[in-house]
Amino acid sequence: MTSAPGPTELRAQLENLTTEAFRPELAGIDLLPTAEIARIMNGEDRTVPDAVAARLTEIAAAIDAIAERTARGGRLVYAGAGTAGRLGVLDASECPPTFNTGPDEVIGLIAGGPPAMVEAVEGAEDSGELAAADLEGLGLTALDSVVGVSASGRTPYAIGAVEHARAAGALTVGLSCNAGSALAAAAEHGIEVVVGPELLTGSTRLKAGTAQKLVLNMISTITMIRLGKTYGNLMVDVRASNEKLRARSRRIVSLATGAPDAAVDSSLKAADGEVKTAILMLLADVDAATAAGLLKRAGGHLREALRL
């Protein structure tokens, strides 16, 4: 199990990381006008999508593997420390309202647990054993997929999560922002989005964080598309938990079917708010029970249900 290096070894590791590199041309950035700093920062951010684009083949392969296991009942688990961990928790927390997933279907683990979302938890990121214990607490199985996230690619918590998951037979993905990372090497699917040195030396909440957010967006969104959580580009599994989402549900049914407002409202009421069921009722001209049965037979895929 990966353990934390000593201070001298750690310093040497950091000095060799692209994400930690010092940029002497920006040494006087604090003396510049605010508008000029903003222009420079915006220019830096514009390079991130290209860095992600360079890794699309690896990203797509990882997503297909994740979707295959998730379709068989597996879970998607993100594991990281600091900014990387927070981004994983954020992506996981957005899946239930967006795709109507259960809280245990997409999970974000952050080194140090929930308190680490708002403050540093000393030593948590340095423990691969802590990551293993966190995964054990989930009852990890071979159907699950674990995505270790670390800008440096050397964080013991992320590497430990991937190593433990791989030993358990789970699918593993290592997402980092440095080439030749230990995290990518430890995972079945390594994704290294190299964004270069940061505007502020070592502040990987900037370009590296943006790159990780873009990739996590792809992982969760495309996995859910593959699982039938969308119909075209409509979020047909959205959970209407507030007025905004209820309005969105009505609009989605309307866009998918072209039905008048009265029919949309009637179908949603009969379907107990289930957007996918309401759409099928209107497009196939069936009642709610029949629509629900067709969707069950189709594994939740609306297009497949329409063909039955």
C-alpha cells in the first residue's frame, strides 16, 4: 500500500511535477492591473479544453468500461484529496437530481471525510490505508468502478484507493495532470491531462482543477447517457424535487412529445412525476402502468421501450 514520502523525497517529487513548476515570467503578476491579470488567467484557462481533447481516446475507453459495469449494478466511486476530492464529491452529489440516481450509485470519497470539504484534515491525503478503509466501508465489489483523482498523480490516498480497488477486482481509473504519474500506472485506465504549470505556482485548483472537472463531467454524463438516463439531449430521469425542476420536467415532456400543456400535466400526474414514463405514455398512447412495464422490460431505455 502506498505511503507518504519523507520531506526531502516529497520536495524532490514536487520539483519534478509539471503542475508544480515555477514560471519566472509571472513573478511580477501581483504588480499588474486587475484587468491584465484577468486577461492572463483567461488565456491560461483557454488551454485546458485542448489538453482534455488530447486524451479523449483514453477517456472514452474508461467511460465505456464504467458504463458496462454500472449497467450490471455496479457503482461509480470517485476518490481523491483536497480539490480533487471535492470535485469528485461535487460530481457525485449532482447525479441524484440530474439523473435520478440513488445516493449509493455514484459516490464521492474525500480524504478526511466530510469535514475535509471545507477545511484541511491533517495527514488524510498521505494515507493509502485510509483510502482502503473508506472503500471497505462501502463494501466494494468487482462490479464497482473506482476513479482515483489527483492533480499531481502522486497523492497516496488516490493511489491507495486505486490499488485496493484493483486488488478487489473493481474497474480502476487514474485521473491526473502530470505525465508518467504513479496514479495512472496503478490504474487499469490511466488518464493524464497535462495542463502545464499553474498561474500561481502549485495552485492546482486552477487549470488542473478545471481539467479534472471537465473529465468528471464527461465520465458521469456519458455514463448516464449509456445507461438510458437521457432521451436525445433531454434529461428524462430528472428528479423533480423543487419548483424549478418540476417546471423543467414539464418542459422536457413537452419538448420530447410536442403534446399540449394539459396532456403534459395529465401524464406527469398519472406517472407520479416520472418524466420518462410520462413521455412514453404520450408517444406510445398507453397508460402509466403499461408505460412503466415497458420501461422495465427495456432496462429503463426510453428508445428501446418505444420499439417494444
